[in-house]
Amino acid sequence: LKNVVGNAFKFTDEGKVCVAVGPDNNGVRISVSDTGIGIAPELRPAIFEMFRQGDGSMTRRHEGVGLGLYIAQSFVKLLGGTLTVGSVPNKGSTFYLWMPLHRATTSNVDEMQRAS
């Protein structure tokens, strides 16, 4: 989540960044929306790849090596979730993070209380 929110602020010079959280199909959905530069449709399939950036030119305005979204998606997948994006160039992007939630049982709660 840190990398996704960080990118939202990095690529939004003016406007806003909004984070929303809510329940969704036995899980939790977190959306991170911004009014930044957006992502061109042809670049979207590659943004979760290692070392990929929207602007690979030597004169690009934004720093980074292109690992943030790759790392974010890798962790999300390890935890059984999904990370997707919707975007309109020059209007902004919304990243959708969904993570499964498992109901706590009485034994889990008791175990956590003993551990604390």
C-alpha cells in the first residue's frame, strides 16, 4: 500500500489523492485515486513489471527505478489478493487493492490475547 500511495503523491503535482477502504466479497477493497498525470493505455500492461516506468526517457521528471508497483503486486499476490489499475491520461489513476479476510475464531482471538 505504501508504494501505491507514494506513487499517487509523486505523480500528482496538483489536485488530490484519495484512499478509500471498504468490505468486498469476503475481503477488503482499498482504492487509491489521484488526479495526477495518469497512465497511457499502452503502458498499463507493463507497469507491474520489474524496472518498468511510464517515462523511460533521460529527461523524465519523476525519479525512481521502476520497482514500487512490482513489489506491491508481488506482496499482494503472496497474500492472496489482487492489485489492478484504471487510468485516464492527464486525468489520473485509481489503483484497486483487494485482500481476502478470514473470520477470526474464538481460539484465534484467545491465542492473540495470550501472546500480547
